[in-house]
Amino acid sequence: MKLLSSIKVATIATTALTLSILPTLAQSFPDITDNVYKTEIDTAVEKGIVEGFPDGNFQPDETVTRGQAAVMITKGIASVTPIDLDAKPTNRTVPAFKDVPDDLWSAKEIYWMQANLYPANVAQLTGNFRPDDPITRIELVDFLRRTAELVSSRLTGGDSTLPQVEPAIEFSDVTGYEKILTEQMSEVCRVASPLNEEGDAFAPTEQAHRDYTAAAIVRAVDCGGAE
């Protein structure tokens, strides 16, 4: 598997979406038998990245919210480098999002991300995070890129900026920043990959489903664990 040389780890471990029952791998999930991401979903379960639901299914077509993604990402980072969700930036003030009250279940993770993953000029802005909105595929990949940069910097002590590389995939439906982002992240163990792994369309505005999210996370974990 080809890796970006400057990325040591891009680990994104996740929680289940809410209620869950974790089947053994021998049982797997009856609703992913023919899913293109079945192997990676099973791997995600084995690694404790995702869980199933009380009915024993994985529900691969369910969407992931932005709040859920924030929790998943911070847990992933914490699995490879310590983080303190209660720590506040000492060099600047990070204003609260208008739609993220302190008692929101994902508030600590959202604010940790704002302080540590957002560029400083963005983190300073007030506005809405939209924690209950489904995360889009391009938003997910953008979060994964920022996570890879942070983890790589913490573990190597080097520059956190990902290098420009020849893309593994040239997507047909992205332009500008989205083109740079997806093609760069296609080289990171195919974290960015075509919709349903077919063709050359990334579908950036499509909602990220649990199956692709699990697969993207597993791919990032695999990159992180490789030498």
C-alpha cells in the first residue's frame, strides 16, 4: 500500500452512532453481506472503531452527523496521542458556536476540534457548527486531512503540512480546493475514493454514509500503522 512519506499516522477511531450491540466478527452483520465495504466494516468492528445497532445490523446507509464525526475524530486522535478535551487554548480565545451549547453531548469534542484542527482565523469566528446536520463526503475528507496533519505533527515533531503528490485518482466532479483535497487524500490509502468505489466521481456534496465512513477510517488507520 503506497503511503505519503510525511504522514506517520492518520488514525480516526470512532464511536457507534448511538445505541449499539457489537456482534462478533464470526457473526458479522446480515445487512452488509454484499456491501462493497464489508471487509473494512468488519475490520472497523474488530478494531473497535464502529459498532452495530441493537437489531444486530450495521445500517450501512445511515448518515453520520457532524457532531458524531467530531466525537469519532477526537477519539481517533486520542488513540494515538493524548488529548485533553477540557483544555482551553492559552494563546487565543475560541468563541462558542451559536448552536453548540455546553451541555450538548458532543460539545467538548466539537470545541476541541475548533481549537486544535481549525485554522486560527477560522477558529476565531463565531457561527454555527450544525452538529445535527449530516456530514458530506467532502467535509469528512477535509476533517480526515486536518486530523492526519495534526497527528503526524504530534508524533514526528515535523511539519504538519501534507506534501503535494501525484493523485491516485483524478475525480471528474471536483474543482478548485475540493479537487486538490480529494486527489491528495486519494493518495493516503484511498481515504478519498469514488462513490461506492465505482467510476471517477467523488460526489462531494453527497451525505457520508456509515459504510464509507468506516472504510475511510480503516484506511486512515492502516496508513497510520504502517512504516
